Amino acid sequence: MPNFPRRRPKSAWPHIPKGWRTNKTAQPDSDMEIDGVAPHRSPYRRRGIYLLPNAFTLSALFCGFYAIVMSLNMKFDQSTIAIFIAMVLDSMDGRVARLTNTQSEFGAQLDSLSDMVSFGAAPALVVYEWSLKGMGKLGWMAAFIYCACAALRLARFNTNIAVVDKRYFQGLPSPAAAALVAGFIWLMDDLNFIGSDFYWISWALTLYAGLTMVTNVPFYSFKTINFRKSVPFIAVFLIVLIYIAIASDPPKVLFGLFVLYGLSGYAVYFWRLLKGKPVSIVQTKVEATDETH
């Protein structure tokens, strides 16, 4: 009878990654040590996502979805408040990620998708339901232009993030554009006005907010403010005054603040133009100072 060579049984670990050590004398003391192979250090890092910053991002996404649902139920005050809450959550997720050192490409992409819903689709649908529905084609075209400009602005932000001057946003940021539209609806609803009485103003404001997002107008980003440095006492006093003003009448104060911010970019644009400075914030070289040498 022929005697065939017997095959050795396959090990449960057919491939030992580089960086593991083998120990022929030691006895396996756990399920992870098989055939005398003890894992010293795994060179592979388990893929996963960070919970804390993404929880803020998903909360902002929920606020955008909630705003759309409430607008379909004709509860426009709750819709606009949800958009402003989404703004607060959107401003926190990035800071939380940096403070906890949990930045990731997954979080950056999720943040863009959340912004598209909360500050692109939600304001467009809310203003359409509140005021633009009665204008026919002009109404839904204005809402779509706003939504499309928000998508274009977010895509440009993601591609130009490494070459844009950090002191400014290139075009009106999408949260501020959403605050212009939602703030106007919140103010008019608080004053018991109906949207059909102001459809031309809503139409013009929606187009202004949408088109300003895709311009090259510089808007101050507030990213250069260092919160860890000491500040004068007057700065703390002004922050308290702003907080009291917002708490006293949120619709009027918030809408007024974002109107000023929405116009500030054009003021900076024409000021730089008159001074002969570059109006584009896409930096290709170090900007020269005003001093002559």
C-alpha cells in the first residue's frame, strides 16, 4: 500500500504580520497565542470613527431634517430655530475634534454632507414653503438656485481649503447664508406677518444669500482669534452685552447681526479694491505690506 506523506494541519494564523515575534519555548496562555506564536504588537490599526465630534455633526444633520419636516407642517418658528441650533452644533464639532485630537477624513466628509442638508436644502425648502410657493416658477427657481449655490460653495471650500487665506472665507459661508434666510422668516413670523405679503423680499434675499456664497467676496472668518490669550476687560463686557441683547429678542437681534455680516464682505471687498490690495483671498504669494523699503 503506498505511503503518502501526511500534510501538516494549517495553522489558525497562516500569515504572521511583520512586527510580531515568535516564542518557541513559551506556552500559549491565551487564545491569541497559537502554535507558540505570541502577538507582540499589531501593525494594523482597527478602522473606526470617532464618536464625540461625529455626534455633534449628526445632531446638526437632525436639526436640518427637523426644520424641513416642521416647514411641511407650517411650523416655521420651529424650523428656523432648528437651523440656528444646527449652526451652533456645526461650529462646535470641528473645535471638539481639534481639542480631543479626533480629526478624521470621515468627519470632514460627514460635516460637508450635514452642512448641505442643514444650510442648503433646509433653508431653501423652508423659504419656499413659507413665501415662494405662490410665485410659481420664479419661486422654486430661486429656492433651487440657493440650494445649488450652497452645494457649489461647499465643494469649493473643500477643494480650496489649503490655498485660501485663513483670515477670510471665500464667499458668504453657508451657515451665515442660512441665517439670513431663516432669520428673516423667524422675524416675520414673530411679528405675525405671513410670507405671501413679502414674497418679493424673500425672493431677493434668497437670491442674494445664494449668489453671495459663490462669489469671491472675502468674509472675515474669526479663525485668527486666540481664545487662550488674555483679553481686556471691555471684551468680556461686550460679550455679556451681546448675550443679553440676543436673549432679550432673538429674532430681531440675530437677523440684524447676520445682515451686518452679510454686507461686511462687500465692504471689505471695496475697501481692499480702493487700497489697491488683491481682492482675491486665494493666496499665491505673501502679501506685501503697506510700508515702503
